[in-house]
Amino acid sequence: MTMRKIGAASLQRLMGGWRADAARVPTYRQIEQALRLLILDGRLPVGIRLPGERLLAPELGVSRTTVTAAYSGLRSQGFIASRHGSGSVTRLPRGAAPDPAGALDETDIDFSIAAMPAPKEVHAAYAQALEELPRHLPGIGYEPAGIPSLRSAIAERYTWRGVPTSADEILVTQGAQHGLVLVLSLLARPGDPIVVDHPTYSKALEAIRGASCQPIPVQLPAAGWDLDQLRATIVQTGARLAYLLPDFHNPTGRLMGFDCRSRAAAIAAKTGCHLIVDETMCDLWLDQPPPPPLASFDRAAKVISIGSMGKSFWGGLRMGWIRADRELIAALNVVRSAVDMGSPIVEQLAAAILLRDPEPTLGERRQAIRGQRDYLLDLVAERLPEWRFQRPSGGLSAWAELPRPVSTALAAATHSLGVRIAAGNRFGVDGAFERFVRLPYALPTDRLLQVVERLEQAWGQVTTPGARRLAPAMAELTEGI
């Protein structure tokens, strides 16, 4: 079997802004640090062959001996294995768990995830679900499309939001990501272009690449969406699928307006391109409710809506859904049978219970998130005044623009201080967005204070001449693996 490999130009783009300003850390250490982070967070897969030192050096603008020294450091730490004639292959150190998000100590803070802990109602829903379970036990337990009560509850929620929906227009999935993978498996072919917002949700990019498709970015302007460019890109590439996040976009937090939604649906109808609309954040409005779902403007059955309980209630529930026309749902049901035989019954029962009267729970959740948003962004504005951002009207994250392209170096510095952040290039194609970092406000305020204090310290390390050095040994970065 042919070993996977990555070219020097591709690796250089993936590394992004690996070089810290003022270069207070030896260059080979900075290269080593950037590659190690890519391996730890899964963007550089285990088992992939790296380009040779001679090829990588000119792409990075350094000497071959510098790259050789970086590879040597990674080799001594157990992050690459080299064999004469076979090159250097990525790996994890002996005893390290294959954690795609990277390893942190229990006392450290994960600031890379935009998700909330479960509200008390989730436990109560599980308890009630167990009481309802006996009436399902005489059956075989396989419900590929989802149990009727949950499909009806989801359909009723769509109808309440302004899109008349029946249960046979719903397919229950194991989270929104599962739904996206199913849609791609049905409608996409290897090599297909998939138009995406730019930036966009990092896991969506992974799913698109996992389907052997090519993400085609359409840059988001300073505000709103550039629908003229969206239409032109669809026409020019012949794309049959586009992925959009109109409701409190991840990572930027922006909200698509009423007229923009109407135009997007019209573009889909005219071009024949299906719009995969990610609605996972739609319930988390903080200032005012969003416009009606994009599907309410769909007159050509070209909008495929993907939703989830994960952000609204709890990620551990692993319940999501696809809303589309009946024929497409039936086809997805057939495709799904090759992947799994349906979602767990207890979780479906719990989800249906939570959706019977969701607004009291969601109202409390919005209040908590609103306070965390305001606390974090006020603190960032005070402590890091050079950073620029818009205050989102909902969702779980803001998108901060840095005054210089050092997002990857900042991620390395914060990791050494015990905080994991999501560098901007996670959300872009070909290493874009080195001037940005996502700021999720899903943590309690005491933890957010600790995060900002360490962000401030890390920012000084990568930008201020004479500031305290970045940790020179990457062993510190992986301590506790």
C-alpha cells in the first residue's frame, strides 16, 4: 500500500505563521513546535510522510540544516520516525494517547471548544427516558430514520420556527457532523468541489476532505455574506453542493439576514446547487431571535438543513438530524444503512422529552451565555486592545483579528502556558487566517479570566521584543501525555 505523504508547499501552508515576531526562539525550535502542534491536534495525521529537508527548507525560507535540526528534535521526542530511504513519518510518542485535540493536564484549560456543559434538565430527561424505555423493548431497536416521537418533535420545532415540516422530512442522526457525512456520501463524488464560507467550521472542512472532495472558499466580507461571489463561484466551478452557516456562524458569530437568506435560496434554485445549511447554533440567540430558517425560502427542494442537540442542550447527547424533502430523506435512509442501523433509543427518547418544552431550558442557557460573552469580550478589549472583533448577537464564539499573522505561534505559546486555543488557520483552506483566533465564551467567568491572563502573557511572548522567551523545550508542551 502506498504511504500517504504531504508536499512541502502544502505543509508550509498548514504551518501558517509558525515564526514568532522578533525570533527570540531559535528558528529550528519554532519549526519543531509548529509541526508538533499539527501532529497533536490532528491536522497533520499520524502515519504521513513529511517532505525531505531539502524540499521543505526553501518553502520555509530557512537553511536545510535548520529543518534537519527541527526534524531531529521531533525524532528525539518520538513525534516522527525516520528510516534511511523512506523519509520521516509522523507518529505519537510511546504511551501517548491518540488525542486529536492534543494533550492537556487536568489543571489546564481547553479554550478551543465552543460547547456548554449539560443543564440539569438533561439528567431529568434521561431518567424519564429510562421509564419510557420498556414500551420499546419488544421491538428490535433498529430505527434507521429515528423513532417517530423524536422525528415528530423535530418537525414540530421546525414548524414553530416558520417552516411547515412533517416527520417524514426528518432523519435522526448521531449529531450534526454525522448528518453532514451522510449528505456528502449521498450527493458528493470524489473530487467534487464543495463551496464553503471562508472561514468556516473546521470539522466541516474535515468531513469534506474525508469525502475526497475539494472545499472551494468564498470569502466572508467585513459584514454579512457576499452572495454575488457565492453565485459566481457555484457557476464557475459547477458545484452541486455548498455548505453555509447562517445562524451565528462558527467561528465568526455573524447572523445572515432575512433578505440574504431569500437570495441564497434563489441562487440554489437557479443553479441547481444544494445548500447544506448548518443550524446547530440557531437556538443560541442572545440579543434577538434569528430570521426564519433558510429552508422557509426554499421553493426548489434545494435546501438541506442540519441540526443538533449538542450546542442547545449537551454534546454528549449525540443527537442530530437532517431536514430535507421526502425523497432525499428516503435516499439518505438507504445510504445510512451501510454505515449504521440507527441512533440509540434512550438518547432519542431523552431528546424527544427535551424538545417537548425547550424554551425554559434554552432561556436559562441564553442568559448564562450572554453573561459569559460580555465578560470575555469586555476583558479582551481591556487586556488586549490591539485585537479587533465584532460582538456576536448569538452563538458561542467571536472572531478576533490580530494585528499581525502569528496565530499559530500564539497557539504554541498558550499551550505551553496550559491553555489550548484554536488558531485561525483551523477554520481556513490552505493555511488562511493566520491573523485571527477564535474566542469561545462557553467557559464560566473564573476560567475565562484565567484564559485571558494567559493569552495576554502569550501575546507578549510572541510580539514584544525582550519579553520572556517561549518555552524552548517542546517536552513542556506535551507534559502529561
